[in-house]
Amino acid sequence: MQETNAPADRSHPVLVEIRDRLKDVIFSGGENISSIEVESVLLRHPAVQEAAIVGLPHERWGEAPHAFVVLRQGAQTGEAELRELRGLTSLTSKAA
């Protein structure tokens, strides 16, 4: 399991409920990427019900944004289509 240091409830022996994140900015190759802004762009897509962006270690950039997306029931889309969303490319281009 990836260690995130996010505030979480671990009272259940199997489930972990993430309550928040420690930071909203991902530092990637000298650029500051707002996870909240990226989530906002993803949530504009009609197929996306939920989105969460986290920074994961990247050997070249230090951190890179990674999206966790839940689609609406019956909806279909793919990573390539979501990466092309207007506004998303400029927010995350360095970390791609």
C-alpha cells in the first residue's frame, strides 16, 4: 500500500476511510499543480461522477499527479479522452 500520510480513520480492521489530504498542491518539476483545479476539470466531463488527484513519487519530476476516477453508472470513457479535457493539459503537461 502506498503511504500517503493522509488523515484517515483506521478503526475498522479491513477498511480505511480517507478523510482529507495533507496538501492540495503537487510539486512536479518546479511547477505547482493544484489537485483541486485538476479535479474540477475532470468533474466537468459528463461520464465522471467522482475524481481525486494525488501526487505520487516520480523519479524525474519529484512528484506526478495521478487521478482516481469513478464513472457514472453506465458511462464509458478512457484515460486518453480524460487527458484531452480542455484545461487539463495545461495543468498537468509537465508531469505526463
